[in-house]
Amino acid sequence: MASSPEKEAPAEAAWVTMTGVGLPVFAEGRVRNHVFVELKLHLKPGFAPEQARAKDALMRDALIRQGHQRSFGEARNWNRIDERALAAAVQQIANTQLGRGNVLRVEIVRQTPRMRVRNPVG
């Protein structure tokens, strides 16, 4: 009886995290809150997480700059970040810093507001 060779298990997808990125939420020209986010960048197979970690400071800086140019906050909830807008911005930054296609997906793992603020009426 011939034994078949074992199939190699597929390699797990690599990812890196960006933690503690504080982004302002502003409306009507005023800062209403700050929300700290934790992000997970899902990397293309074969792209080394070390390469992404080496660019962490540059990516954080670019994200914080964008966050001060436009608010990522939800329009009716000053305690949360608009996840779609933030993921799109991080994806764009990753394409610039790490090369197009090396980050497959951006996941917002956690959002923590600096303080709980009352949301606007209406």
C-alpha cells in the first residue's frame, strides 16, 4: 500500500497591527473628541510583516496628518470613527508606503473614545 505524501498546510495570512492611533473628531470647526483606534493590516502572501513594521512610523504620521485635515468621525456620533472612510485612507497610505497591493484589507479592530461625549441633536 503506497502512502500519499502529506499536503502542506497553506501558510496563514500575515498581518500587522497599528495600535493607539489617536484621531480627532471635529465638527463645525471644533474638536469634539479624540478616538484611539487599533488597526489590523492584512498583508499579501509573501509580503514580510517586518517590511510593514519598518514603515509603521511613516504610516502613522500620514494617517494623523490626514485626520487633522478632515474628520474621520461619524457625522452623528462623536464617539466613533467612520470605519469605511478610515479604512480607505489607510489603504491609500499603505499603497504609497508599502507598494500597491501589498495590503489586502484594513480592519478596524477597536475604537476607544477619549471621553464619552453627547452627540449632536437632530
